[in-house]
Amino acid sequence: MKNVIRPVIVLFVLLTVMVGVVYPLVVTGIGHAVFPSQTSGSLIEHNGKLVGSAVIGQQFDAPYYFWGRLSATTPMPYNAQNSGGSNLGPTNPALADEIKGRIDALKAAGTDMSQPVPVDLVTSSASGLDPEISPAAAAYQAARVAKARGLTADQVNALVSRYTSARQWGILGEARVNVLKLNLALDDLKPMHG
């Protein structure tokens, strides 16, 4: 029996150290060396202050900011500890109410409602943490943001263009605009208080 138990215990300890300690340290070290920003959370600093992450959305609802996708996380929007979508189906009245509420908020903020509203402005993402919107959603809000900030439409549209990322490697995903980065650039161009 001793001949069986001793090798099992040695193998257990050896594998625990290799898989539970050595492997995670090696992978983490390689990650920090090759992708330092990503392994640190893709954090964004602005004027020496940590303001968020490039991969987790934030709540913006002032008329002078671009708004991101709705967040269905609880107990508060963009709660990274409770990531998840609303899971509301297209025939669910609660989804229609959510969309109507966002359309009403866009109207109340002074958004020109003469064009169809881009779907990503009135629906939540699967994770509830989406930090990006489509270029169409940014363009839809540009006139409202320009008016609220006292900027020209050309100034705001130029920022939208500058912060629009193309498809990854030219083929994956869609073009997108990071809302936090765009709003920080707006604050740099013309700060707002309130």
C-alpha cells in the first residue's frame, strides 16, 4: 500500500505546483510582456487620473456627451461584477418599454429624431458592458452634442471620425467608436461643468 500512496501523493503535489503555480505565473508573465495594457485591464488614464477601462462601458446621460449602449446589469448600469444582458425577446413588452424609454430620453436631451434611431442606442448588449457604439449611433448624436457644447458639427464629426476604429484586421466585426475615449476627447476640446 505504501508503494501506491507515496507516488500518488508526490504526483499530486508535483501537478498542483506545476498547474496551480508555475503555469499561471508563466502565462501571466508572457501576457504582461506581450500585451501589457490588456493584461492590466485596458485602463485609461486622463490628465493623470484613472477614469475607466477601454473594454467596459460607463453611464453617460448628459446631453453634451455621447451615450453608449444601454446596460441591463444590476443593481446598477455597467456593473462588471454582474455582466449579462436583459434576455428580453422581441415580443416581450418590457423590451418595447425599454426602447420607448430610451427614445424618450433621446428626445428630451434634444436629439434630432427625424432619422431612424440606430438600434444600438435603444437596446442593451449581451454583456451589458459594451464600451462602443456604431459610427451611425455616434453620427446620430453628433448634432445634439455639438449644440450642447457650443461646438460646430464639423468639430464633433471630426472627433467621431478620429475615434472610429475599423474592423479588426479589415474583416472581423464592424467599425466602432469607443464612447469613453470620444467623450474624453470632447472634454479636452471644450470642457463642460455640471
